[in-house]
Amino acid sequence: MTGPLLQVEELHKSFGDLEVLKGVDMTLDRGHKTAIIGPSGCGKSTMLRCINYMERPTQGHIHLDGELFGETQSDGAYKPMNEKGLARQRAHVGMVFQGFYLWPHLCARDNIGIGPMKVRGISKAQANELADAMLEKVHMSHKANEFPERLSGGQQQRVAIARALAQQPKLMLFDEPTSALDPELIGEVLNVIQELAEEGRSMVLVTHEIRFAREVADHVIFLHDGVIVEEGPPKQVIDNPQHERLRAFLRQIVEH
Amino acid sequence: MIEDLKGFLSVYAENWHDWGPQIYEAIWVTIQLTIASFSLAVVLGLLLAVGKLSNIGLVRGFCTAYIEIARGVPALAVLFLLYFGLVPLGIVFDAFTAGAIGLGMSAAGYIAEVFRAGIQAIHKGQREAALAVGMTPMMTFRHIILPQAIRIILPPMLNMVILLLKDTSICSLISTDELMLRAKDLAMMSFLPMHLFLLAGAIYFCLSWPLSLITRKIENLMQRGRRQTFGG
């Protein structure tokens, strides 16, 4: 398959009268990593959530691996895709949330295994094997049988990452994965994400960790008020910002 | 005083060979009526709750209307309607069936609200995480939402069983041959209303009290057992 992995075209999203995204474009090639940064309320999480249709865009289209996402097209008219089709497409996109959202009634292993079991129809034994392999990747093998309430925030987030990896996704989305963590737990989660990045996975990352974004991403988007104000390689965007708003934003972050 | 009490209790001993078998039989009918109406109410209530949370306007409207009406109309009116009111249309239920359906339909309104509250208490992130791994909304409900909601729902649900158990007594008014009707008949035949209605009350209490003990036990267990996880 040639062409970019992900294409976001003219993305608009409104909640009632409030227009959060005002026409955003992005392209992501296979194996590449884009970080989206910006002040809170700028629309960066919304943009990420539109990519896998967790939010339905008001306007604009998403293509994943050359395939129109969340919609069907016939005779030039776009129609929302049915739930089954949407679920099938979402299975190719792993998502990691700020609030982890592990399922409290399932142990770590089952949190990871239940998705592939129900979605792809693999057996319980296969699901357990897959889950154990994913737990190893996030260095959580020793907690396979623990329930989420017995895990620290950092551990929960690593299990949540393993859950997304078990989908064998073409694309990983990270929505502020460390924002809800105590400072001393951030490192372990960032390390795991970095390891995934080094494996050559394609990912889009919304984050407040500017230094981390600079290290991991090969492209940075600065979003402000629902539009992309500046973008480019991290060295250019973060070390040599052109736009006054971006400079103000970076100054604020550094001061913290 | 003690002599009076002895005299009062001896009446039970004297009549038990006559009352006993009839009372046992009636208790069994009351239990069956509770189980039947509760089963119907749970199935119907779950459908109504899901319908009320649906994003299809017509379904939501219908379910909301049903819940409001079921909660606003006395169960007895429903029972009379089912048992007497439908006869002109050629629809005839026996007293047990009419009782079970009527109580079930009526309780479904309350049980739907119990389900809805339980489902809505689950953080929306739980649902999103399930959708994100590629589950359909149906799978999400079945494997992620419902198992969590049931933990929340269980105590109020057991309360509903207790209420229904006691409410089966109104089926005596459509001549369902359950505990209350049998107690009333025996009271009239023996001219011992105080003995029989005290007995009936005591039996209802003995049936429902264990249920409320279990409910309390479960509530305590859940309070202790589960610290809320972040976003969970």
C-alpha cells in the first residue's frame, strides 16, 4: 500500500455553537510520529478523537490506509458508516486515554484479552497468550492477575497501552497519556511509549510533555484556537518558534 | 396476662391441622407469583432502560412514556384492567397470570429506572475504551457496561424483590389464591381474623427479612471492597 497512512482533510468540529476545530489538515506516513501540542482548550484532544471517530467530525474527512474512515461514499455523497463497519475500522486504531479507563471488573490480562477475543473471535487461550506477550512489552508481566484498583496510575496506563497494542493497530493515538499521573510515575509511561516509537510504530500523540514530544516525534503541530498555527520538525518548531503565540506557549511551559 | 397469651397461641395449635396445609400451599403461590412477576419486570425493565437511553427518538419517547405511566398508575388498576377490563375484548387471563403480568408490568417501570441509574453511573470513558478496541455498541454493553452496572444495581434490585413480594398481596383482590386471600378466607370461616392476619403478616415478614439482610450484607461488601479507580 502506497500513500500516507493517515490523512485528515479540512477537519471541522463544533459542539453546539462552539467551533472547536476550524479546518485542520494533517498527513502521517507509515512509521512516523506526530505530536500535537497547544494550550488547553485549543482542540488538540478533539482533533485526536475525531481521527477514530470517537467524535464525529462536523465537516471534513479521514482516510486511514487509503480507506475512508467512518463514512461511506457513493456518487460523491458521504454517509455515516454503520456501527459494525465503524467498529471494524476502529479495531485498526489503538487509543490510549488520559484517564486510562481500564475496565475495573477485569484483571490486567483480561483487560487486554477481551477485545481481541470478542472483536476478532480468537479463543480464550490465544487471547491469554496475546495478553501475556503485550504485558511483557510494557513490563507488567508480574501484575497479569491484578485488578486495576490494585495498580498505580502508571501501571494502569501501561496496561492500557498493552490493551491498545493487542489490537495490532496500524496507528496508535495517545491522548495526554501522562496528564493524570503523579510526577514520579510519568517516566515509566513515557519510557514505554518511547520504546514503541523506536519499534517504528505510527503514532499521533497529544501531550503537554514538550521535551518528550521533541525527542519522540518527527513532526510537531501547534494548534491554537482550532487552527494549526505552526508545524514542522520538532527542532524547528520547538527550538526556533516563529509565531508569537507559540513562543508565548513555550515560555509558559518552561516556566512551569 | 401470660395465661391470655397462652390461650391466644393455643388457638393456632388447635387449628393448625386445618390451616397448616392451606397456608403452606398459599405461601408457595405467593413465592411463585413473586418470581414470575419479578422475572417479567427485570426483562421488561432492562429493555425499557436501554430504550430510554437510546438515541432513536421514537424508542426513547415510547420507553419514557411507559416508565412514567407505569410509575403513575396504581398496580391495582393494572390488575383490574387485565383481569376484568379485557374480558369484553375476549381476552381472559386466569387470576395467577393476570397477577403476574400486572405486577410485572407495573414494577418494570421502577426496575427500568434502577437499571438506567446503574448504567449511567458507569463513566463514559469505560464505553469509549471499549469502542476504541473495536467493540460494537452491543458488545460494549454486554461485556463492559452491564457487568459493572449489575454491581451497582444489585442492592436496589433486591429491594424491589421485597416490595414485589409484599405487593403480591393485592392480587387477592382479583382472587389469585395467594397468602393474603387464603388468610382472609380462613379468617372469615373461623371468625378468627386477628389470629390469621397476624399470621399472614408474620409470614410476609419472615420471607422478606432475610432478603433485606442479604441486601445490607451486599451493600457493606461493596463499600469495603471497591475503592474507586481513576475514571473507573
